[in-house]
Amino acid sequence: MPEWDAIIIGGGPAGLTAGIYLSRGNWRTLLLEKEGYGGYIMNIEMIENYPGFSEGVIGSQLGMEMMEQARKYGMEMKRANVNSVQVSSGNKWVTCADGTTYTSSAIIFAGGSVPKKLGVPGEEEFRDRGVIGCAFCDGGQFTEQVVAVCGGGDSGITEALYLTKIASKVIVIEAMPKLNATAIFQDRVAQNSKLEVHTGMKVQAITGGNTVEGIEVIVEETGQKETMKVDGVLVHVGLDPNTGYLQGIVPLDEGGQIVVNGWMESEIAGVFAVGDIRSNSPRQISAAVGDGAAAGMSAQRYLQKLT
């Protein structure tokens, strides 16, 4: 008999919600998270589109509340880096970097996504020496300096707006002909004198000595190249699902996301996926919570059939 009824891999909103449903149903539930409980929302200064908070909610506050609610109902949480997974229509096995293996009847993949890289010279060389991925976490080092933000979607603009509270100037670089951010963020960009926006432009290299000193860019339409002097670069050009270790283990779509139905069930009995990691995910916090609820209910139905 497996030691756990359900194992959840990933401690963001989707995984925590699934855990709330399962543990509240008195199922032995283990959540494994390699970085920080709460997931990426812990790094968001203010979430404005989560229902129930008309003035917005601090990301870390929302994450902590979800975590405490799951713990209240008895879910066990462990910090662990999952190395490999084996699944069948029967038991599931999860092996972690420290060699520990856990077994369960059901498994819910909730590992979220990882930031895409620019893939240009200097990006890795200057990682944590001027190249960052989170303004809320690491932006404080750029007081009264110039920072380039690569990415003009909602996430990139959110990071850029936060940086304007710290930096003297923030330069947004977007490869598309126009920003992809929603209207409310574009309005805020237009009203912020510290923001400079360049669309139809790509970063080709990040340069410097001990730390970042500049970026080399190219204008897509004309092919014109230029160098911009900056003290830091924040990269936010999209996300990839965190499914590299699941190749050949569970069905993935062309984008690397786990294929599931509306109840978050994969084609393998007892295997579920929620949040950014599942196919056709809208990658929104409220949607992730809905996914977690659906998977929590589905997993309970599956487990009940085994008893």
C-alpha cells in the first residue's frame, strides 16, 4: 500500500488549492516544493485581478493564506527537488535529489513554469551580476540606475513599473511591433515619465565588465544596430512549462504542457495536472485555483474507487 494517497508536486496556488481539497477530505496528502511555498505569487508586489480584493492583495499575503489553510487541514509539506517520476495506472513513485522515494495512489503535477531565456551572449555570464528575473526580489540593487526590461507583456510591464520606484530610468524592449500588455498597463506606461519603450527591437547581447554595462540591440524593421548603456537587465520574455523531467512519462502537447481534460485528468489513471503546467492554461492565478479545485475533486473520486 502506498504511503500517501496523493502527492502534489509544486506549491503554487494550483498545488495548494488541490491540497486544501484533498486534505480537507481526510486523504493523506504530501506536497513537494523545491523553492518556496506559494510559488511565483510570493514575488508579486500587488495582485489586482484576484476576485474578492477590490483594492488588490499582496502576493506574499495571498500565498501565505493558502499555505496556512492547507496546513490547517493536515496536508504535509516538504522542501524537495524532484528528480524523477514513475507512473502507472496503479502506484506512482517520486524520487527526490536526496535519494528519498515517495509512493502514492494519485499524483498531481503543479510545478508551474520557468522563465524563458533570451538566449543571447552575456545573459548567463552576468546572471546575478546585473541580469535578474524578478524586480521585487532583486530590483533594490538598481537605486537611481538605468535598467532594461526585456518583454512587453503584462508580466514584463508589471516588473518595469515596479522598477520605476527604484531606478532612475527603465527601458522596455519588446520584439513585437507593439506592447502585448493589457490596456490598463499600457495606460500606466504612458503616464510614467521614468519609462522609455522601444518596440520592434531585439536584444542581441548583454555586455559589461564585472557587472552589466550595456546591451546591444537591433531594430527589426531596418536592421539598424545600436548600443544602450544600462546598469541592469531584467528578462521577462515568456514562460516554459516545468516539464523537462516528464518527457516520455506523461503525455505532453507541442508546447510541453501536460495534456488533460476539463477535470485536470491525464490519460493515465490517477495522474492530474494543474496551473501553468497543463495544456491550454491561461496562466492566471484565479484559473490556477480553479484547476486545483477541479483536480482535488477528481483525485478524491479516483481514490474513493480504490477503497
